Amino acid sequence: MRRRTSILALAGALVALWAGVVDAAESRLERVLDSGVLRVGTTGDWNPMTIRDPATNSYKGYDIDMLSKMAADLGVKVEFVAADWKTLVQGILADKYDITGSASVSVARAKVAGFSDPYFELATVPLTLKKNAQRFKDWPDLDKPDVTVAATLGTVQEQMVKQFFPNAKHKIVEAPARDFQEVLAGRADAHITSNVEAATLVERYPDLMIVPVSAPRARTPIAMLLPQDDQVWINFVNHWIRLEKARGFFDELAAKWRLRNE
């Protein structure tokens, strides 16, 4: 009986070991190399990180350059897969893509998906129309019952709007609509976004302005989303980030797309 028990225990250990070998063999890293394609989920609506041209269905931006470089270093082609913010994490879980472009690190996302090492930091600022310059000068001015603040469904700003402005009205819009469009159309008084996107929006839309708040809020690292249970793939991506940081690639990207850690 003891011998049988020992044999069964050994068999169980071998099965567990084999399962680990199979799991390692099925890493996204191996799949990407075998298929010759790196699938990247990207929303195409976060200037200057990812911008989609609807006429050609092509993408440009910080993320596009970053993931194209990663694919080139892997020796594979890059395929950009259209995604939206509300299902960005679900796309990773459903194996629609191997990795995403930049996403704000959050506890909610980290519960179900993996993150790469961060490579940039954002902060949150509010925007409004220039005609409201005297009405909105700091954060408390927006937290009032007669103020409507917009956010895009599925973004971290959706949660921040509810946290920052509990007394205001909240207008949550679903992509492809965007929160800043609600402000431009007069359906919302303000919206919040990263300082990076805010800088591009005020350049593109002269009627918009960044509210001159005393300080930005919610400083947040950004990183790429990955399958949580694939440590081999996560390790590769993190090693790649560290190597490219050391070589100055991320500094070059930031300069090209005029990004600053503020």
C-alpha cells in the first residue's frame, strides 16, 4: 500500500511538472514567435498615444511607435486590433490581442490582468470652454450641483469623476463618443483627462482650455496590459522596457510626441 501511494504521489508530481512545462511552452512569447505576428489592442482615440485615421484605418502615435519597435525586435509583424476602453481588459482575457498600448495602472485592472513595468507617468487635469474661465478656476469650482462633468465609459477618468466631484452631475459617454466632445457641444461644463491629452486638445480645439488648478490630481503610472497568468511573456516585455529605457528609446519617443512627466 505504501509503495502504491508513493507511485501515485510520484505520478501526481510528474503530471504537475508536465503541466508546468506545457504552460511555459504555451506562453504568448512562443505563440507570437511561432505565428510571426504581435497583436496589439489599441483604442485609436488617445492623442498623442494612439490616433486612428478612419479614412485609411491606420494608426499613429507614441504607442504605435513603441509596439512597432517591440515587434521589430521580436522579428515579427505588428497587427493593431481595434479596441475600446470599456472592453480593453476583456480583450486581453478573451485572447483578442497579446498586449495593449498604454493604459493607466489601476487596482481594478490589476485584479484581472497583468501590467508591464511602467514607463511614463500621467496626472489628471480638468478642461472647460474658455468662456467659463471666470467660473472655473480650481477643483472645488467643479464640484457643485449645477455643474456637469463628463467622462468616457471604461476609462480611469470615469471613476475619478465620481470620486472628485460627488456633488456635481456626471455625464458618462460611450466610445466612439468622447467626453471632450460633450464639453464642445455644450452638453457638459467640463471633463477631466490626462495632462498629456489635455495639451493636445487645447491645441486642436481653440475653444477649450485647461482649468488653472492649483495642482493636477491622481498621478498615475502608465503601462501595457498583458495576460496575468503568463509570467514568461510579462518577463520578456519588462526586460524589453528596461533595455530600451537604458538605450534612450523612451526618451526619444517622449521628445517626438512632446510628452513630459509633469
